[in-house]
Amino acid sequence: MKTKFIRTIFALVLLTSFQGLLHGQGSNIDIRFLKAKFTDTTSGKDLVAVFLVSTKDTSSFPPEIKIPPKCTVFEDGREKVVLLNPHTLAVTLDDAKIPEKHPEIYALIKELIDLKSLQTSMIITYKITDLTYNFKKMSLTPAFSEKRNKAIRVDKRCEFDVH
């Protein structure tokens, strides 16, 4: 009886550890929200949201991006799901050359990043257009898979204000 109990506990510990790996716990990927901004200030329907995605070592870089991210907006005290599609979402991946390639995005985040430390990091910019909601707060949940093990998926829900 004792042996069966110990085996059951051991099996549960192994299962829990394996599930944690599949959902990114102990993962090699770190997702950090940097900044968001409305790009169409008259209608408030277009915006950019910028994230920094890093891996712990160069052999894991770059992670594989999963598109589209989950998206919600907070309107009238309620959270509403926004379905993003290729007509309303554009994604840009940048490295240390962001000041030359996308100076407007770099101006938005330059005080938040160190260009010299981007060997195992990339800047992800989500450009979202034609939003039909009246909001100042939203959430995005970017998702990535590890380069060496696609079964390990990491996502991080980030809630933020948009100005």
C-alpha cells in the first residue's frame, strides 16, 4: 500500500513538471512589454505595441513566433476579445539596427532598451489597425516556441494603457 502511494505521488510530480515545461515554466524565453501608442490620434483606431523577447543563450535564439497574439480591449468596464487577422495585424521583428530601420519605433522605446545587449533578444512590434472600440487599456498575449523544442510554448499576457 505504501509503495503504491509513493509511486502515485512520484507520477504526479513528474506529470506536473512535464506540464510546466510544455507551458513555458523554466523556459528559455522571456517576454517583456515595452510600450504602446495610438498611431492614429484622430480616430484612435490604429496602434503599435512593442515587446522585447529574449532567450538565455544564443543557441536558443531566435524563438519561433506564434501569430496572432490573443488580444482584448477594456471598454465601458468590460473586457472584450478582439480577433486579429492578416488585414488588421502586422508584425515587425527588429534587432540592433532598429534606429535605422524603424526610427519612429526606436524613438518610442530607446530609453527602455540597450542596443548593445540584443545578441539574444529581438524587438517585436505589433501594428494593429481598424479597431472599432473606444478604449485606453488593452491586453496582448504574445506567444513563442523554443527554437530547439517546438513543444515548449511560452506566452505572457500583458495588460497596458495605450496613449
